Amino acid sequence: MAATQRMTVAQALIHFLANQYTVDGDHRERTIPGVFGIFGHGNVAGIGQALKQVNVDSPALMPYYQARNEQAMVHQSVGYARMHRRLATFASTASVGPGATNMLTGAALATTNRLPALLLPSDTFATRVADPVLQQLEQPHDIGLTVNDAFRPLSKFFDRVQRPEQLYSIALGAMRVLLDPADTGAVTIALPEDVQAETLDVPTAFLEEREWYLRRPLPERLPLARAIEALRDARRPLIVAGGGVLYSGAETVLQAFAEKTGIPVATTQAGGGALAWDHPQYLGGIGATGTTAANRLAAEADLIIGIGTRYSDFTTASRTVFQNAGVRFVNINVAPFDAYKHGTQLPVVADAREALDELLAHTDGVAVTADYARLITREKAEWDAAVDAAFAPSGLDRPGQPEIIGAVQAASDPTDVIVQAAGSLPGDLHKLWRVRDPLGYHVEYAFSCMGYEIAGGLGVKRGALADGSDRDVIVMVGDGSYLMLNSELVTAVAEGIKIIVVLIQNHGYASIGHLSETVGSERFGTLYRHYDPQAQNFQNDLPLPVDLAMNARSYGIDVIEVEPGAGAIDDLGRAIRTAKASTRSTFIHINSDPRIYGPDGGGWWDVPVAEVSTLPSTRAARAEYETLRAAQRPLLGEEHAQ
């Protein structure tokens, strides 16, 4: 008879998670190194009790970490997962009702970014013995519906443990999806609060160490051959490197392939770091927030080699960046869903590193022409000069965001990690930040979630520390995003985790303010101003007396305020260096002029403008929109065959 151990469902789940390991070649690490948790009546007697018991009996088995916001727990998990190239992530436990639903935004973010996060939301009584329980959602048309069902469309895996015996298959199924390179994202196991505390005889085999070997699919012979043939026929090829390059650890072979063939490389937001900024073949970001170098070459490219990219609208500049009538797409992706995008007839469903290894071995003699090589060099030099000019201090009392980025860049080390997610900063960073390390650029731009930055930065720092790295994590955030979610500064203080937060005070929403102008809405609702009761709007010139430096200081974090003035940029540089020399977290506050923009990279983003309006600004914006929209193409990958 198989050996068993009497445990609660929650105890069994915690012990199971503590013994899961990811294996990638010679590398082996714990898949779930810890649990974030905020407790309520739904989980305090289940997962909470199990974590307490482990903490007493064997503290290292499954460490528990506090958080201040359930959404932020998931953001930390995602930040950690990206730093570990999707090999590990945290679990997050929340109570019934509002605690669970607070994680919904985090779930959507994880799934959209294709990054693993394990969610353990508590659920209402499976027995319905106490019905309705506190915080229970009741729907007359479906009594069994709970708030946790909202996780279904946001998760790559969802199940509910209705009976203790279901735990085994659910836990194993969750782990399979969590570590699937094609299907990973939010993985949700809903745990009714009564079932968490129920007991079962758990087989010892379920609790023993289990290794999950990462799948690295090899490219099939015929698709690879067609891709190689397309490469040999191309005259102006361009590589678009996405996050899949980094998740598969393919940056070294990508560099070798680019150097062998001379093919230039542009990166998506998730692909930042796939090639160092000063590499001769690197053109910078592509698309709506891309560089002139990348976008000009993309417009004329006859072959796009997309590696690990999902081709978001920002990457394709809303399908305007690829203008060559005969452009073809070789899409290398571990996920068939992405490999077949743009109607390509040249999909390569494979791990990025494995596919690049094969291309490197089978493309002898493939090289760009001398004219194309000179064009690459010229466009890169022109853009690098534009960045240098954007970084140059202006001497203004309130500097623009580009020179603020330049000051942070100059004071940072090559291995430091820049963290961002929303507002105007992602666009400027994509164009301007000079990435020097494969893991040095962390911009969450698939979901672009306001409030991600500080929590995500903590996750990034945890990931670095777990790898034995003391690299600094620099979180850049605007005041709008900071106000959305800043409570995890308390977590940094409580655990002594060092991050550097650079808050750019715009007194409103800089990005949407600019976008509002381009669509003819005149920055309506984007300024932080006193309410004007007569005009019934917030469009006046009276900024709010909000002191965000004082707010941060109240959390117990070190604060440096950069005063407005001609020397603000120099002061910012000194502040960054002071923060880097410290062992504590530091919050740096600087005022900026949100109307000073970075250099134009020639990209476009499709945001529809009202077809009719009484506003002259909207009518003018509509006319320009129709002109720009005319450049959109279906990108069906068929033109070359006609």
C-alpha cells in the first residue's frame, strides 16, 4: 500500500509547490520560490495556516512574503518571472471577494505578457453550508457563479478544487501550463475556503520533488528549409526580435547570426536587450515608438524575420511600418498562434534559440549587400546622433523627459535594470534607452498597466537577488502611474529591498495628454488641476498642491528632491549616484515639462478620431488621421505570390 500523509488541502498544496523544480539544460531552480499573501476569512485558516505551519516546522520550505495590494502581488511575480526568463515565478494567495478580484488586473497583465504567475484566490463554500457567505457574489441565473469565474478569460489555466481529491490533477495541470513556453500566463487555482481546511490522505509521491523539463521545440525540416530559401532570396532582410529571444536565452546566437549575415536587428518593447545598443547591426526599437533607423529600413524590407514576437500594433505601427509590396514574413515562434500571424506562408514553430542555431549552421554565404550594409551604418549613426542631442541638458528649470532619461542613463551601470510600464516613458525609453545587458530593459508594454512599476520593480530586484546579483533596479514612473499603485514602497522598506524610484512630476497624464491633442480633444481630462465649477472641468492653470515626495517619505523610504532650476539635470545625476551608493531604497523626485518630446522615430499608432465634431481641433485631427490611415496594409503575406 502506497505511503500517505494526513494533511489539509492547503497544506498539501503548499508542500507540493515547495518541491517543484524547473530544469533547462544544466540549470535547475525552484519553480515557486515563495508565496505572496494577504489574508482574509477566505484563506487565513487554509493557505494562511499552512504557511504558518511550514514557517514553524521548516521555514525555508516555502517562504511567505507580505504585500499591501493583491494586484501588486501578481506584478511582483511577473517581474520576477521575466528576470528568470520564465523559469520561475511566485504564487499569490488572496481572500474571497474583493481580495480575489483585486488580482484580476494582475492576471490579465501576466497572460497578455506571456509571463507565468500562479494565482490562488479563495472561493466561497463548496458545501454552501454558509450561503451567502460574507463578500459572496449572488447571481440568480447561476447560483454556482462566483467572482473567481472572472479569472477564466484572463487565465491560461483555470480550475476550482471542489473536492479534496481533485487537488492532484489540478495541481499537476496547473504546473504543466505554468511552464509551457507557448501557453504560459496567469494560472489560477480557485480554492473554496471550506475545502482548503478539509483533510485527505496525500500520497507521498505527490509531495516528493518533481522536475519539469522546459520544452524547446526544434524547427521542422521543411519549414526551416523554406525559411532558409527566403533568406537567400532576400535583398533587404530585417530581424524583429521580441521577448521570445530573451526567454529562450537566444541573445548570443542572435548576435552571431546578425554578425555572420549582416542582417540588421530591431527590437520590440519585450525584446529590448536582445542586442546591445552599440552593436553595428542594432537599429533600436521598431514601430510606433521606434527609431528612424529601424522604421526606415522596415518600410523597404522585403523579408521580415520575426523572432519571438507577437507583432503588437505598436510593433507594426498599426500595420503601416512594413511598406514593401512584396514583403514576406519568416515568423519564428514557439507559439503557433504567433508564428502564423500576417498570413505568412513561412512559419517556423520552434524555440528561438534552437531555430537560430539551425539558421546559423545552414546560411553560409548569406550576407547583405555592401550598399545595404552602408545604409544600415548610416541610419544607425544618424539615430545615435539624434539621441545624443535629445540627452543634451537644456538648462531649463523643468527639463524635458528625454534629458531626464539621459541623466539616468549616464549615472547608471551597464547591468542596471530600467523598469517602466505606462504613460509617455515607454515610448521614450524604447527610442532612447541604450540597453547594455540582456536583462537590463524591463518595460511591461503588452498590458501597459499603470501602477505596475514599483511592484514590478520589486519583483525584478527579487529575481536579481535570487541569482546572486546586486545590480540596481531603477524604476522610472510618472505621477499619474505612481498615484495608481505606490503602496509597495512599504514592502521595500519592510524587507530592506533596495530599489531606486525616479518619479517624474508632470501634474497629469503626459502621454494621454499628448495623444488627446493629436485626436483633437485638447488634453481634456488629462491635467491634475483644481475643479473649475463655472467651466465644469479641470482645464485651468491651477495645479494641485500635491507633495508626492512627502507621500513617499511617509512610507519610511529615503527621499531626494531635485529642485527646479538650470542645474536640475546635473542634480538628478548626483541623486542617482547617491542612491546607487546607498544600501536602502531611494525615491527621487523631479519636475518636468511634459510638452518637451523625444525625437520623432517616424512611427504611427492607430487611435480613431471622431468622424464628425463641432470642434475645429477634432475636424483637423480627423483629416490628418485619414491621411495616415491610408498607409495601413493587410499584411497577409500573399503579395509576393501574385
